Amino acid sequence: MPSALASHGPLDGFSWPQTEAFSLRLAPPAARLVLRGDGAVAAAAGAAFGVAIPQTPLRAAAAAGRVALWLGPDEWLLMSEGEAPTLLAAMLEDALKQLPHSLVDVSQRQIGLQIEGANAARALNAGCPLDLSPAAFAVGAATRTMLAKAEIVLWRRGANAFHIDVWRSFADYAAKFLVEAAARAPR
């Protein structure tokens, strides 16, 4: 993993809240690639990536530190913790060389935040217009949405566990928004 991803970031020095009701922390560094293509591209990429690329809207699939998040009918965010983006991209490009597709490395553009606790959904809903009840946004659901004024990719990892990907330039804003929203949540 390039040291630039791990050594300096927009949230250096941030005070991360860690309570039973709400915790927020920086996600581990990860390669992030946006893949676009048809079903054949998804199948070939999934075979090479080791994770079936979701064909169902609003879904995520994960295995062995890798995750594929559905962003649209022909668009997915592929993430792999601790893996060099250039090596991952080269492996996928090799698997997709005969298929029309787009694969863009967005590892430097985005940063991941992990939100957990009984007040996680409530804090997110302070700025996210989606219904985050388990019936409407179940474990494994993923989508591109808004958190206040920042575009995010939201993935429900567990009953009270979420991952958001946000552009680095909005990371401080999103983290501070979540901390303030959690502080205002009823106990």
C-alpha cells in the first residue's frame, strides 16, 4: 500500500468517539476502484476479484477483506483492505481485457469511516434522507446517497454497523457532522 494513503490524511488528530451507543473510527486503508460495465464484465471481474459482483440493486458482497458495492445498474465500487491499488487494477484489467469496461482508481479520492453502536443509524439519519430501519435498509445494503451536504457511499455491515466512503475533502465535515448528530441523539 502506498505510504501516502496511510501516513497523512484529512482526519489526522481527530478525536474519535468510542462509546457503547456510538463509535466512529477511520476505516483501514484500502484500494478503491470504480468498475463500470455490463453483466459479462461483472462476472469476469467477480471471478478475478474473488467476490461476486452484486447484480441486485442496493447490495454489497464481501469476502476476505474485499467488498463490491452496487452503485448503479452498471457501476460498482470495489474495495480491498491493505492491497495496492495498482496491483489490484492490473489484475482486474487482465481479467477484463477482452470486454468493454471502465476501471478507475479512486483510492486517493475517498476515505472510509466506520460507524457503530445503537445510535449509529440515528446519527446517520440526521443528515441522510434514507430510511435506515433494518426492514428498509437491511444488513448488506449499499448505495450512494447524501450525508448533509456531502455525497457518500453507505454500506450497512451489521445491525448497528455502517461503513461510509466519502471524498477526502469532505471527510472532516462528515466526521464532525456524525459526532454532533450522535451527541444530540436521545439516550
